[in-house]
Amino acid sequence: MRVSKMFGKTQRDDPAEAELPSHKLMLKAGMIYQASAGIYAYLPMAWRSLRKIERIIREEMDAAGGQELRMPALQPREIWQQSGRDAAYGPDAFRLQDRRDRQMLLAPTHEELLTNIVKANVLSYRDLPLILYQIQTKFRDEPRPRGGLIRVREFDMKDAYSFDADDVAFDASYQAMVQAYKNIYARCGLDAIMVQADSGAIGGKDSHEFILLADSGEDTIVLCPSCGYAANAEKAAVRKSPLPAEEPASTEEVATPGVGTIEELSEFLDIPSAKTLKAVFYMADGRLSVIVIRGDLEVNEIKLHNALDATDLRLASPGEVKEAGIVAGSASPVGLDGVHVVADDSVELGANFVVGANKEGHHLKNVNYPRDFTADILTDIALAAEGDACIDCATPVETRRGIEVGHVFKLGILYSEVFDATFPDQNGDRHPISMGCYGIGVGRLLAAAIEQHHDDRGMIFPGPIAPFDVHLLALNADNEDVAKAAEALYAQLGEAGFETLFDDRTDTAGVKFNDADLLGLPIRVVVSPRNLKQDVVEIKLRSSDDAVTVAPDEALGKIRELLGA
Ligand SMILES: [Zn+2]
């Protein structure tokens, strides 16, 4: 491809609207065009790269026994109502109606439809196991689309689904998919780690995410440096430190004038925050819940969401708290009648806590669970933090930021039961099909690759997903010798099967070098009058600062060697 003909212009200045490196660099390189918030057009440079990522994904899915199919994005809303996910997705789903007023939905994922398709096609145990996949456009009305291709509202995703006769057979499918994912990341030049994750709106009993560690990531990952425990902070469990044993003392009220926060309380009474209990208030599907947790811990909203099995969860407003007869700043689970209470299991790891007295300017000392208050739900709802003890080996855990580039789910029989997708075994007895689902966002993978591979000059594409293999620069392109040598090399590279971006423009060397660094193709080849005088061309890897010079007729061999082709 000649740069003079290439569609999509590079920009000299950093785009003001972009914060993430991948977003900034893709805009600057003329790879994407924003149509609306979180909705992008892929220009040729991006599309070439995305198609290579898709090819790698297809090859690995096929190698793992997958069969590709294609389902529609536009779906009847009733199957989503049947599974309960019309409500679970809430405002995140795009909904519309057709001319006959039939309710439709633009699918964010395809469990409902595919379970119905499989039900119609799996007639016996002999038809299992199955792995089906597609690469297709998905829609999700994200509340905060951000970061270019990292969090978007329309995106291409590879979604695969496995169907097995039982849990044992399912485990083999799950492992095959996990291995395929590892292969995909490795081939795309990405260093991804597998972590335990929350299943969110997809549901099911268990799931894992693949994460690229990057400071710009929006997920927090909890890692144990000793035993390898790794989990998304949404899911991560840690050992909570028990406090020294104490005999429960009798409850007494203390005046705490002007005290409103846990910090103020522990300072006023000169006690560690772990000796206090804090109460926070949430509305879960319209009902007020009082959440009680030890003062040194924070509430994990995802765990709380799961504990409450809530569709809609938000912090309660001051008005809603007051209406329930609760005094903010001195709020207490003690003596609350008829209010739903969720307690973190840390309330059991200590005695004689200080909590609010539900009375302006007063707290209660020596509050003990369950003597002085009870909970409707007692479970782990705490957020893991840096330095907490690993759940498996007690080593202090570390936290890192990361970008999710894949998510695999053990669905079990969740959807098979809803849609009655069963199969007859050898004896004719019917069983629900055991399912898994497996997703990779193609555009996000590209963005994440750039997050992991760039410097202050531009992108540094991993070879297998680079839009082109070679960036051929003709400096002083109107010089006859340069033009002749560069054209000859361009033709030679094409014949040898290398995808070459040939900068044949008459722009200055500075502009061309800057564009080459920005676009970050694996190899840069420079043909210039000065080099030609010495009968050489200059070859450099984008990932290295060292250039080599070789005779023009040795260039192809050298490029092959550097690309490992
Ligand atoms: Zn550990």
C-alpha cells in the first residue's frame, strides 16, 4: 500500500479528547473515527489489524473443535424476558420496536438465542459435546463509554458457547477454551493473566477473566506474590484479621459531639477503626438495606449486589435514610426494627465494637454480634485491599490495574433450564445440557495490545497483528535513484509475501520518521540518497533503537531474519 493513496490521515498533535494511550494513538494515526460516544468506525489501518486478530481467534477456536456460525444482533425481546435478563441488563440493553409494535432488543450477548437453536438441533446424547462460536457485532448501552475502543457501545466480539452432557465433560470443554484463549493472547503478543472473576449479568456459578496488567486499566486485580492467587477485586476474597479476644462487656452510650465519620470516631475515642462498625445504606430494588461492616473495611458493591440478588442497587439518598428513622453520622444496626440488615462477616471477628446510637452526637460502646443486633444476611461483602492476607496462604496481597481482554463462564444448566434445552441419554432419560460461554472483544484486544506496546513516540505493534509488516520509507522520493531503488524493494517485498506500507510521499524525512514511529509497524526500511551513495539501505525494528545497514539486494533476507519469517 502506498501512503500517498492510503485512506486515513495521521495528525501531528495529540487529540485533546483522548486520555488513554491507545485512544490517543489510534486517533492520531487515523485508525478510528468516532461516530458518537462509544461508537467508532474502523478506518483501513485499524481494520487490517482487527482482521488479523479475528483470523488468529478463528484458527484457535477451530483448533479447539469450535464450529463457526452467525446469529442475528436483532432479537425478539421475549426470550430475554423469559431468562430474566431483560431486567438484569436494565438500561444497558438497547431496545426498540418494529412496525408491528413487537418488542425487539439489540443483543449484548447470545446465550438465549443459541440455547434455543441448540435445543432444536441436539436430539440425542450423540450430538454432544458441541462448541459453537461467532464473531459478530454486539450492543451495550454503557453508562460511561470511554477510552476509545476499550469501553464502547457497539463492538465486535467473538462469543463461543460449549454444550456438554454433564459437568465432567464440561470441564474438558472449559479447559480447551482456556487453552485456546492462552494461545490467542500469546499469538497476539499479549501477556495476559487468568484471574477469578465475578460473573455479572451473564450469570452462572464461576468465571475467569483474562487480564492485561496496565496502569490505564479500569479493573483492579488482587495478586498473591507467593501462591499465585489472582482475582478481580470485584470477586477477590482475603483473610480478615481477627481482633484480640475479649469478654463481651455491657453496652453503654457515650456522647460523641461533632463525630460523623469512622476516622473522627476512632480519633475521638482513641481506638483503631477496626474496633468500630460502620453502617451504610443502599436501596436494593426499592428496598432500604443497612449494610454493616467493620470500620477498617470497605463495602464491595459487586459482592453486595450478589448477596442481595438485586437488579438495581444504589446508595440510598439522605432523605430515604432519614425516612427510615435513621440518624446519619450516628447510624446503627442496633435497635432497628423492620429494616433489612446485611452484615459483613467481619462483625464476627471482634468484640465490644463501637457503633452509632442512632441518636444525634451519640455512639454505643461494647456492641457485640449477634447479642446486640442481628443480620438478615451475614456474608463476605468486603473489598480486598493491598496488603490484606491472601485467602489461600496469608501472604500480603498486591493490587494492580488491568484491562479485561477475555471472560470465560461456567454457566452450568442456568439457560438450559430456562429454555428446557435437554437431551435424552442412552436410556432415554432427559437431562439439561451443561453450558459454558467464552468472550473476547476484538476491538478491545487491539486497544489493549496498544496499551501494552507503545512508547512516547507511538505504537509498537506485535508482528502478528500489525496492519503491515514493513514500513518502507523513501526519503527525497523525487530523487530518481531513491525512487527506483525504493520501487524495486517495494515490488520485491510484495512478491515475497510481506505486507508493506510504502511511504512514497514527497514530505520531509522528519514527517516520515514521525509517522513511522507513530504507526509502529514492526520493521522500518529507509531508502535515502545518503544511504544509496554507500550502496546500502537502513533497516530497523520499531522495538529497537539500533538500525543496521545492508546492501539493497540483501534487504529481503535481513527483513526475513528480523521478522522470524
Ligand atoms: Zn497466596
